[in-house]
Amino acid sequence: MTYTKTCSPKEQIEKLKELLKTADAVLIGAGAGLSASAGLTYSGERFLKEFRGYKTRYGFSDMYSGSFYPFETPEEYWAYMSRFILVNRYDVPQLKVYQDLLEAVQDKDYFVLTTNVDHQFQLSGFSKRRLFYTQGDYGLFQCSVPCCQETYDNEPIILRMAAEQKDFKIPPELIPKCPVCARPMMMNLRSDGRFVEDSGWHKAFRRYEAYLKAHKNSACLFLELGVGNNTPGIIKYPFWQMTAENANTAYACVNLGEAFCPNEIADRALCINGDIGFVLQELKKIL
């Protein structure tokens, strides 16, 4: 059984304002829908603007599909991936949706748990000590074996790959190799059992655990933004469970087309079926 609150958009945003105002702490759970609302979409006009040649040559029609395409050579693969990382990680301005979110919570004891890997929270001014990127970061490489639990900043080599590629290929000498074992590198993204949880990941995890412990009995608002059903066990289900276990808490979900929660917490829940950017913009006006 699921539950979606039914009232006018204005009433919903007023209710969200009150939840933020009365909360002792705000735990933000952010999924792909937040970045999509901010304009970081992987298909449509943005894909054609950046990758029209790839659609013609290889046939895929969105950036996400392209990252799984069976390119014949590493030179072709990294030509595509370097451009993908460039437009989704390095050549991206601060996005208004994230700035509006920070303005809404900056005076609160907040923490961010996110499955997003585009680095937008840090780019928009959120404190690194209040962030836990569970699934990795486009800005990091790791060994593909992996031979060690280390990650490596990739900005310099990614910029070279993007600048020096020709005919959908990078120069062979730019293919990234592990500095420890010389095997191929890969993105530090959680897709299988090879994902490296480096020391930075573990420090962030411990800070997240400490935050939960400190607010175990607090009047905490669990604010879920754009979380889908691909990995509900990371944000959605824990948020529901923690709301159910503490009567002082509240749960708010903003998600276009996927705003729901169990009936068991419906009396302390606000589910807004709408665009996150619009909701945050309207919230900013009344805060």
C-alpha cells in the first residue's frame, strides 16, 4: 500500500516550509531526479548537442546507453567516456536547483546522502563534511581489477582525452593505466563487485553513521528528492524505516511521478508529485 498526499501545490509547499522550520535536523536523500530537474539530462536535446556524431556513427540515442556500448577499442571507449565525463562533471556550471536547496537548509543541521555521481553538491557549496556519495564520482578513476583500494583524480587526463581525440578515438598513450599494477583503469562507479571504497568513502560513511546516531531521537526531517526505484535500499527504504521508528520525525518526498510512501507513516509524510526545481523555487519565495 502506498500513499500520496492530495492538496494544492501551494498548500504542499507551505507544509514543506513548516516541516523545515520545525525540524531539528534535515537528512537529504538525493537521487538522479534532482540532477535531471537541474538540467543534467542524458537524452533529448542535450544528448544531440554533445553527441550527435555518436548517434549517427554508433546508433545509440542517449548518453547512458553510450556508456555501455561495446566499443571495439579502448581508444574509442575513452574518446566517448572522456566527453561524457567532461559534459557531466567538469564543463558544468553551478546549477540553480542545487543552490536553492542549499539556501533552504544552510541554517539547519543537515546531511546529504546521495547516489548521484556528478559532484554537484560540492560544486554548489555544500560542505564536503556533510556529504556521503555512496556510488562514486565521475571525477575518480580506480584500478579495474582492483589491485588496491585507491582512487585517483582524473581531471587532467580527461581534459587531454577530450581535447586530443580525433575520428572518435584518443591517442593510445592516453589510455589510463593503474599506477600500481599497470592494468586498465575504470570509473569509480558502483556497478559490480569491483567498486573501490577508498579512505575518503569510509570517512564519509563514518560521518553519516555519526549523524544518524546523534539524531536518533531528534525531530528530524527526512527529505527525499528525485529518488527512483533502481536502488531503493540506499535511501528510500531506510528513510521510511527511520520515520516509522521515531514518532518525532517527518518524511517529505518530492518526485515527479514517483511521490509515495507506506500508509504506516502517512500521518507524518508529505508527498509532492512535482518538479523539484519548481518546488524549491517556490519554497525560496516563502522562506
